[in-house]
Amino acid sequence: MKIQGQVVDIQNRRIYKGEVTVENGKIKSIVEKDHKIESYILPGFVDAHIHIESSMLVPSEFAKLAVTHGTVATVSDPHEIANVLGIEGVEFMINNGNKVPFKFNFGAPSCVPATNFESAGAVIDSDGIKYLLQKPEIKYLAEMMNYPGVLFNDEEVMKKIAWSKHFNKPVDGHAPGLRGEDISTYINAGISTDHECFTYDEGLEKLQKGMKVLIREGSAAKNFEALIPLLPVHFENMMFCSDDKHPDDLLVSHINKLCARSIAKGNDLFQVLQAACINPVKHYNLDVGLLQEGDDADFIVVEDLIDLKTIQTYIDGEIVYENGVSKIKHVDFEVLNNFNCNKKEVIDFKFPSTSKKIRVIEALEGELVTNELIENSLIIDGNLVSNIETDVLKMTVVNRYQDQKPAIAFIKNFGLKEGAIASSVGHDSHNIIAVGVSDEAICKAVNLLVVNKGGICAVSNSEEKVVSLPVAGIMSDRDGETIGKQYAELDQMAKQMGATLHAPYMTLSFMALLVIPSLKLSDKGLFDGGKFEFTSVEI
């Protein structure tokens, strides 16, 4: 097979008219050849850090959409399903991904459970990490979110890092806001990357101290604008990632959009493409071709070098996308889950109190970090309730693995004027998380998910809508186009109910993520992520 076009040689910084010959899944030759074809041939894009589960799609269905945007590989942390199902969940992701022509590169989830301050469905200890790291599909130790464990030399944490070093596989970081001596200690433990930088100065310090910094632009966390100015000087040590990509967004774009935005800002084409195509492959030692003779034939054909619209995608010499049609087919799989709680009563969400002031989570647009606010309470019949006027709404996290009393807190900036929204995609333990204007609405939304054994839903004054997620309570058993459309409809319903955030469900899913400061809610209570301890709602 021979493919002609303008060959983009990123590593040698040149573009020339050429012909690529593919034989037995490998690039046999790349030669200069005169022709009139104007499209460009370049290595495929790699998402340097993503949780496939956040697309609400199993890997095989994720691949079907990703290749339409020129993505040929991902560095995928199966942390989400691992918190629900443990090693069995990781092996589900590997096996499902192996059934399609796409290069998933999974990590061994380092923090299952993410913390000891929440209830998860499984535990992966250092022996489990050793077992996983021996697998050829496991390319790295996934994000070490327990940075206090690293800083204080926790024995089990250090064993996990030691096994990664033993198998000569890199260790991914997760250290939002960590600076100074603390970040130096973290890096010196052997941690090589961070995708959690949310300011220029933080990213610069980590780069200067030897870390690889990932520019993240997902459905909720958007750090592109803050970090892209670092690229011209530090392009050799930067990559692009989405981290979490909801299905409606994945239908539209992937890493290709970050490249196009970077180029539109005047960044050097070859530097941008090195970050998007080359650096992840070299850092993680991936079996992904870089458009060199002898490489796996993993490359894409794009219309131009401005918008980077994909015309064709090749993986191991097989054409997996062409002219608007993904050629990756649906594969059958067994549905696994772990959902064991019963329906709740309205009384379960009552919060008796006489406190005039309460501690409130402030959700921030485009950020995973939150602020802590002190707000006036609203008490009716002796109970703390949502205050629509001040947009201080009641929030709950409900243990999905066993029957426990729901945890209650309050949150600002969701903007709901009626009803409630809820999700069993609640990082990282994936308990049920909900926010609403009344205890009745919250209870109704939670119970919709209990009945469906997982999903996302909205309950208004006149309508109920749910998207079922039967795979571990976090992924659909449907195709990407279907789930993307259903999610978009649910997102629109939430906004019709008053939600003001760009991605209310994605933001909601992170409000139980205790490892990111400053204030979050687990199924065990309100948590101060700065002090790494529980705190009180009442002042």
C-alpha cells in the first residue's frame, strides 16, 4: 500500500512531497516523490493522560470516536473502574481495548481507593500493583494522587513506586498546587509528570525542576490558556491531554483541537506536533509509530496544517477512519457492576441545625479546585435547606456499595432554580453525587440512579430523564453517537433548570474528589483538601 501527500517530518522539521509505503503493518519506506496531492501525512495524535471511563464509553466505543479526530493512541489511567471493581476492572479495560485496532496504553492505578476518607468498591495494594506492572499492556504507574503519602514516605506508597522502578516504567504525578520543597521531594521520589498545573508559575517551576508538564483541556478542567505560553521554550518536555472527556465533546474534537488552537496562537507547528505526537511515545515508551521507516504504520492524513481536519487514520497499516466514517466495529462484552445500596427516603437528606453560618463549597468554572466560602444558612422547620436566591444548594454523596446515611454539604455556582441533578460518576470512588433545590428532588434523583444501578439524571418540576450507565455504574453499553446525544440532551435539560456551568455534570463529578483542594464532599463527610482532614458544615 502506498500513500502520497505532503510528508510532515516533525523530528527533522521539514515538509516535503513524498510517498509512504506500508507493508505488513510497518512503514517499509518514505521517499520524496513529486505529485499534486495537497493533503498532509503526519504521525497520529496521542492523548498523554485520559480516563477512558469519563467518556462514559467502554474502550472499544471510545476508539471508534477518537480515530475520527486523528487520535491513534492514549495513555489511559483505568483508575475510575479500578475504584469500583479493582484489578478485575482494569483487566476488563485491557481486554475490551485489545479487541479493536487502537493503541490503548494503560497504567496501573496507584490510588485505589484514592484516599482513606471515602468508601470505594475495591483496594489495589502494592502486590496488586506488582501484578499489573508485569503485564505488557501496563506501561506506567498511574497518577500518584496520594502526594501526602509521598511527602511523608508512606510505606505502601513507596512500595508501589519501587515496583514501577523495578519494571522500568515511569510514574505519573498528580500534585495540584504543590510547590517549593514539597514538589522537589515529590519529584525526587521518582515521579516524572504532572497534568494538574493550573497556573503558569506552577507549570514553570515543575518544568524547571525536571518534570514533564501536560497541558490539560478536558470537559471540566481547562488549563490550556494558562499553560500554553510555556510551550515555545519547553516544548521538548510538554504534552497535551484531556484527562476527562465527556461523550458529547468527544464527538466534536480531541487532541486535534488543542493543536489547532496552539497553531492559531502563533506557536511553531513542529513544536506543537512534537508535544502532541512525539513526546508521549518517547516518555512512556509506547509501541506507536512516529512516521519513520521501520515504525508501526500509525499515521494520519489531514486536509491542512491549520485546522488539522482528519481525512484518514491508519493504525498498524489498517485504515480505521476515512472520509467521515469510522471503520472500528462494535464488539460484544460482559457487563460488570458493583452497585449494592437501596433506595433512600426524603428524611435521609434532612440536616437538623440551628447554625446561622455554614461552610460552602464554591465550584469554579473550568477548574477542579474549589474554594471554601462562609455563607448565611437558610433553616426551615429546623433543617438546613437549599437557598435558591443566593445559589447555595444542598449537595449529597451517597455510598453506592452499602447502605449508609448520606453525607450532606452545600455548594455554590450550580445555579439550579428547580429540581436536582445526580450522577454515579463521582471521582474517584464513584458513589452517587447529587445537587438540588429541595430534599424531595435530591431524593428522587438519587433513587433514579439506584434503580438503574448507575447513570446520570435530571429531575425537574415536570420531567425526569436518566442516562443509564450499567458498566461499573460509570460507562454505557451503547455506542458513542447514542450516548453522546443522550448526554447532550441531559446537559441541556440541566441548563433549562438553571445550571450555569459549561459542563455541570462533569463539574459535579469532581466535587467528591478529595485529593484536589480545597473543599470537597465524600460519602463520609465534608473534607478540607488543604489540611487533608474532615471539617464541619456548621460554623
